[in-house]
Amino acid sequence: MRFKISRRNFLKMAGIATTGLMMAQLPNNQAASAAESSDTKIKYGGHDIPLLYEAEVCVLGGGPSGVAAAVSAGKRGAKTVLVEKGITLGGLQTMGNVIPCMTTWAPDSDTAFVRELKQQLENHGIDYNDHHEGSEVGIWTNPEALSLIYDEMCQEAHTEVLYNTVFVDAIKKNNTITHCIVQTIAGLRAIKANTFIDCSGDAILARSAGVPSEHGFEKTGNNQPMSFRFEMGGVDLDKVYQHVTVELGDDFCPTKPPHYEFAEARHRTRQYVLEKFMVDGIKSGELTEEDAEYMQAFAIVGKPGHISMNCPELPLQFSASDPLSYSRGVMAGRQMINRISQYFIRHMPGFEKAYLAKEASMLGARESWRIRGKYYMVEDDYHNQSRFSDAVARTAWFIDAHGEKVSEKLPKGAYYEIPYRALITNEISNLIVAGRCISASFILQASMRIQLV
């Protein structure tokens, strides 16, 4: 695939930036084997579980932070296995259809992984020229392209990827994880490793190993609202631009197709031009209040006529940390997708021949669980632009806690750092946690969670 996207520092979310440098801190000690294990089997739940793989590094979760961790470890010569429950790497970027990568505003924040990723993008004919300095979106990208690139990066790093493999439990000896139990197409299997890296997004490995955690806003217990993205095809993007930006005078997006977005969010300080369009749907009975609360769409560069809808945003009653609530949210979100897509087809210029092309294969969880590590990041770390001797990442994205708080931006050139201590725990000696579930408060996590460039 060859297609043109923007030339700016590409794809450095907090998780990627963190894992890119943290690999230098990997412990070198050989983890002890579980007392019940042999060379080929391990006792678990009264059963002999075959040993599937033995590695120096086992990474759980193939999202951007997991790919960064696994590729970085592999390139350092460590025998590495990456465990992914789906059949696509990239997590929310690919399976969640999260197209945009936002602008970090932090200087000199590239990692070795990001530099390598840029080279891979060029190898695939992707031009990432910056399209507009005034846009908060650094680039719009393409899920299918990233899936292929991530596969190739893992292969080049000699990293084994286990697809369709679901984490079940952690086996410990004292303060060390010795194995993780996984469900595969062949049944339960064990993976043995010296170092484990939890990039699950939900801190599932860390929590299973007994690491303290929390979820939701400390004041309410609510997670940030989830989104259920979908993709529409058959869209005349130039006609949409003409109507929204030219005729209606919406200045939300400073760029033109193919780098284009439009949005509205009700009950905000800003009055969005498209709010009337969505409210009209409530009045006609075609949309619900929840459908119209938040709507955003991004062009998918390299897929002409396709647009990624960053909506619906599910009501707060659906929780990213409650399995029943999450599942009910999927059903509610699918109904919302149907109403919104049909409403656009009937009423938005440029969508006359559009159709629902794809639903995301996972909900967009902005926040679920977060560990309590050796260092706990708080809002003051953002405002004070904290620096750390063991810093592994830097970012300047504002605090973006949907439904709770949106902070002012840091001054130009300012940033705060993320310390390695926020990725490791007091309880487990051979565990690193990366991505959105590192040790941080709800409000601080709302800044570092963002997918950045």
C-alpha cells in the first residue's frame, strides 16, 4: 500500500514513549521456576499444563505500547514473545479504529522505537509530512497499514507473536512471576520468562500477580466514558468539507481533505457549528440525547471515501472495568452506531451514497485499571512540569478527562516527564507495566493516555 499522510514525528503515545527507553532497565537475574514445574509441564488447577514457550521477555498485549516493548526487547537481543488476544497488533489503533495520533508538543520526545517506525512507514511509501501546524492531530493513519508494519517490525526483531492467545493467570514464586497461563486454540498452555511486561491496558497481569490497583475517578468511581468507533465508506469528503467548513463556516479543522475532521460536543464551553445538526436529529426522533452528546469523524488517509467515526461515546453507566456493564455497552453502542450512521446518510451532504463499512472490534476504553507502583503520578506532576532522574518519556498533552476535567495547555516548549518508577512495583521484582495503566491518578492518566506524535 502506498499513500500519503503527514510528515511530523509519528506515533508516540505515552505508552510507546515509555517502553522505548525502559528496556535498558530490564532485570538480568534469572527468575526462579515454580516449585511444581518441570521442563515441559507445570501444575495448575490440578492439571499438568504443557509449556508452550520459554523466553527472556514475555510481553502481554499487542497494542502500541506492547509492540514497542517487544520490538525494543528483541532488538536488544532478548528472546521475546508477545501475547495478543486478537489477530492484529496495534490495539486501539487498529482493532479500535483510532485513526488520529495527536501532537505531543514535547520537544525531543522521539524514542528509538519511534525512529524505527518512521523508517518503516517510509519503506511502505507513507509520507508523513506535517500538513498543518495549527492542527492538534499530527496525522491520520490507516489501520491495515499499521497492522502489516507492526508484524514486519516484530519479525525483524525476531520477536515471536502469539495471536489468539488470552491471558488466564500468573504463577509466582515469592516476589517473582515465573509463568503465565494462557488459553490457546490447543487449550491451556504455560509461558515461562525472566521478565514480564504488562501492556494489557487493564493491568490484568499485574493485578493477577497481586499488585495493588485502582480504577475510575477517585471522587466518583466512574471510568472515563468508552467509545465504539465505526467506519463509513462511500463518503464524498470534498462535498462534506464544502458543506461543513465552507457553507456552515465551521473552523474546527484547519486542514483540507484528505486530512480532515469534523466534530461537535454538547454541553461544552465551546459552541460547535454541527451541534444544531445533531440536535435536529433528537427533535425528529432519529437520534437520542446520548447519540448527539459527542460526535467526531476523521478521514482515513489511503482509503478514499472512508471516514472513521470517533463516536458514539457511551453513557457513563457502561463501565470499562465491569465485565457485565462492558458487554451491555457493546450492545447499546451498536444500536447507537446504527442510528448515527443512518442519520448521516439521510441528512449530511456528502453521505448520500455512504454505508456502514466496519465496526471496531474492541471498545475504546480511555481508562480502566491503573497500578499503584513505586511512584504515583498526580496532577501536580503535569502543572509543575516534573522532571525525574529515571525519566523514560516526556509529553505535554493537556489533561483530557471526558466528563470530568479538561485542563489548560502547558506553555510552548514545556513538558513533564514519566519516571521508570511509575512502571515498576514494590510487590513483583520482574514485572514492568506500560501503557495507559501505569501508576497514576485518574486526572494525570487523562494526559499521558493520549496517542501522541
